[in-house]
Amino acid sequence: MLLTELTKYIKCSKIYHFHNKKLNFKYIYTNSKNIIPKSIFVINDYKEKYLKEAIQRGAIAIITKKYINSAKIPQFIVKNIDESIFLVLNKIRPFQPKKSMNFYKKPLTRLVRV
């Protein structure tokens, strides 16, 4: 998905450092240790060392509640991080499994979103 498409699905109060509009991303992570190249890093509680680690590992943008001066990659400022993650994940991975097991080990033929 292109970073430019991200603004169609999440409510951004402000966007910073968004110069290269042709950047693609495939993954979204909340843990800097899991970042792989072309991922978005979601920051709920800002810590400089985690941001640096995410950028070193290949994060191309961040979603956060507050602007971070030291980050010179695209920043999408949102009010509700959980809602934003949910909306982006539903666009990246929209398909639910056709069958799943519940804790009684009975197959479910369809899943219902809550």
C-alpha cells in the first residue's frame, strides 16, 4: 500500500515530513524489534531509543499521537492510535480465515466481527 493511501483510512490531525509520495509499505508494528524494511512504526509511548531502532531497521513512517522533533521520516499524527491500527490492518489484511478453531476444538464455519 502506498503511504499516500494511508490518509484515506485513518483520521490524521497533521502530517509531517511527507515528501516522497511513492513510498510503499506492507507491515505495521508497535514493537521496534520486529520492524523490517518498508514498515510503519506505531508509537504510543515515545522513547527515543525505540524510534532510532525502528528507523535503523527500516521503518519508513510513524503513526503517533504527538509530533516528534527528532524524527525526520513521515509522521502521521492521530488522536486514536488503536482505531488507526485497526483501520490500517483491515486494509492491509482484509481477509479472515475461512475456518478457525475455538477453544472447544470445534471448527467454526464463519467468523463474526465484533
